[in-house]
Amino acid sequence: MTAPDAARTDYLLRLGDDSLILGQRLSEWCGHAPALEVDLSLANVALDLVGQATLLLGEAGDADKLAFHRDVLDFRNCLLVEQPNGDFAQTTARQLLFSTWQHMLLQRLESSEDRFLVEFASKAVKEVAYHRELASEWAIRLGDGTDESARRMADGLDWCWRFIPELFDVDESLQSLMDSGIAADPRQFEEEYRSAISAVLSEAKLEAPADQRPILGGRSGHHTEHLGHILAPMQYLQRTYPDAKW
Amino acid sequence: MSGDWPLWEVFVRTKGGLSHRHVGSVHAPDAQLALAHARDTYTRRMEGVSLWVVESKEINASDPDQAGELFEPAENKIYRHPTFYDIPDEVKHI
């Protein structure tokens, strides 16, 4: 594999693993959400994300093998998406921070030099626009709701806040793809991102948490302890009965 | 949680459908989230191109006990249906 090909595969894994792991996380809510309607909303978002992962991992290689036969160190998702669901407010905080970033990224990938990424982005951007909208609406209602919902929403944001810098980190692999016009430079929309999040928080009557020591590493396989606990139930069947079909 | 929320009636206009049809109801804290819940509950299989939600308490319904006086008188007035005319073959588009 030539260097640009390796970087492209790495990029597809990063984007695909983001969607896969967050999709798996959200599906943990199935049957447990605060209301039947919210259960359906979260499952819909999860299914959109798993659909995105299928396309991205399928472009990177064999989607099933990549999803079910890799171990923690080989996953390239950002640390934000593997964070625990916590309560509904923490899930909402994570979704707001991720979907807003993903939406801005996909808008830029629509003018990538890579034909697959353009086609993928123009389909996924509509799904993610809705995820972002839904997460924003819930953040506003919880933040500007009761004392308890506001406290929970603030706690959820506080948990997720330290994982934002990783979303805008540019390493060598990403830089080489940006140079060839395939990847989008996240730093170009960091300011837009910060002000979009601030706008939602101010409507929600919430303070942005103070910036904390950033935690990075997901893009190179250094994950938090939570990822292994996601993979165990997700990969159990394929690990126990390799290549089982149904 | 959803027990605290008001009920909303959901109307969907389908692809090619001319009018919105009642499809069911959802719980939601306000109109905007009612639309989101309606979208996630009733339009997941490409059924819809337009959605209406209206809070159930805003709907005024006829009294089932009055069904006799309201609707039965129409049943024996067949002359209100235009079925007694012979239409000449030359007339098209009827």
C-alpha cells in the first residue's frame, strides 16, 4: 500500500469508527430511554450512524471484519464517542458536541477531491443535520428546564468537554490527506464550532465548562477504558463463532 | 417522564397524497419536539412529505351519543347522491 492509500484507509477508519462506536453506544438506550418516543429517536440516530459505518468501513475494506475482528488498539474513533451514556443529559451533551462537529465536517467533505467521500458526505450530511438539531433542542430543554435537568445537563457537558480538542487535532496522517485535498481541515471550522455550541448553551441558559486538560489518543488507538466494554458485547458472537452467518 | 407530557395528534401527508391523514399520536413537551417525535415514530419508512401535529386537547369532537341525530338522517336521503342522471356517451371526463 502506498503512503497516500494508507492515510486514506486510516481516514475512512477514523470516520467509520466514530459512527460505529457512537451508534453502538446509542443503541444501548434501546428499551431504557426516558420515554417511548425518545427511545425511537435514539434508535433512529443509532441506525443512521451504523449505516454510515457500513459504508465507510466497506470502503476501507471488509466492513464486518473491521467491525467485529479488530481489538481496542486498532480502533480509530475519537474518545468522545466511546464515553458512557450516563443519564439522558450526558448522552445529549455527547450528541450535541459530536453531531455539531460531524455536521460541519461533512459539509466540507462534500467538496473533497475523493469521489467516494463526496457521495458519502452528501448523503450523510442530511442525517447528521437532524441529529444535531435534535441534540440542540434537547440540550436547550434540559438546560432551561428544572433545577435537576439543568444540573444534569451541566454535569454531562462537564464530562464531555475535555474530549473536544481531539476533534480538531491534526496529525501527520491527516495533514497528508488535507494536502491532497481529500480530507477537510477541522481547524478551519473550530471557531464556527465553538460559537455554534455557545449559541446553544446560551439559549439553554448554561455556562460553557472551563477548558480542561485535553485528552487525545483515540485517532492512534489509545483509548479510554470504556471502549473495551463496548466491543465485548458487540463482538461477542463473531469472536465466539468466527464467521458465523445468519 | 412521558406521562408529564401532553398528547399530540399526528397527521402525515404521504408522497402523492393530497391531504394530511391522521396516523396516531405521540407524547412531547412542546410542538417542536412533537414534530421530531412524529417524524421518528411515523415517517421512518419514507411515508411522509409533510407533518402536522396538534395538541389532542385542541380537537373538538362530536358526541358519540348524538350520532343518531347527527348522522342517521343522511342515510335515507339517496336523492342527495347524483345517481339518477343518464350521462350521454359523448360527454367525457365525468
